[in-house]
Amino acid sequence: SVQEFMTFTSQLITERSALGSRASVKEQEYLCHVYVRSDGLAGVVIADNEYPQRVCFTLLDKVLDEFSRQVSRMDWPSGSPATITYSALDGYLSKYQVHTP
């Protein structure tokens, strides 16, 4: 399924990325943009080739910064959507979504 692809790919490229790094990896017809902060917190944006890379990394910066302020660092390694509440993500995704006519 799409969810399984996104989860597997995100985990794989995050594990293969060094602390403090940003990268864009082509996977099938998508570009996966990963940012692993120096504190180990990581995020991935999966977008088509037309979505601007700069915008993906801006989104990752904002989401990871806010997440790190709202969620205790102790919860990062073992947390999951079932155990961590981070409601700001939906707003960011809506704001950064490309609307085509």
C-alpha cells in the first residue's frame, strides 16, 4: 500500500542519513527529502518531481522545530502516532500543499 511504501522508504533513508544532513533521494516516481538534525530528530517529505526542493526543506525545518518544542525529547525514540500528540502537522501540510486549478 501507499502507507507501507512511505513508512518503509522514510525509515530506510533516515537510517542511511548522517546526523545534521539533508538529502533528496529518488524512489520510484517520487523524490524523498530527508532532514536529520544533529540531535537525531528526523523528518521526510515525499513529493513528486515538480514540488520545489527548497520548499520541502523549509517545511521540514518548521515541523521539526515545532515538534521538538512540543514533544519531550525522551519520547522521540519510542514514540508513535498512537502515543504522541502533534496536531500542528495537519496545518503545515495544508499550508504547503500545492493546489492546482
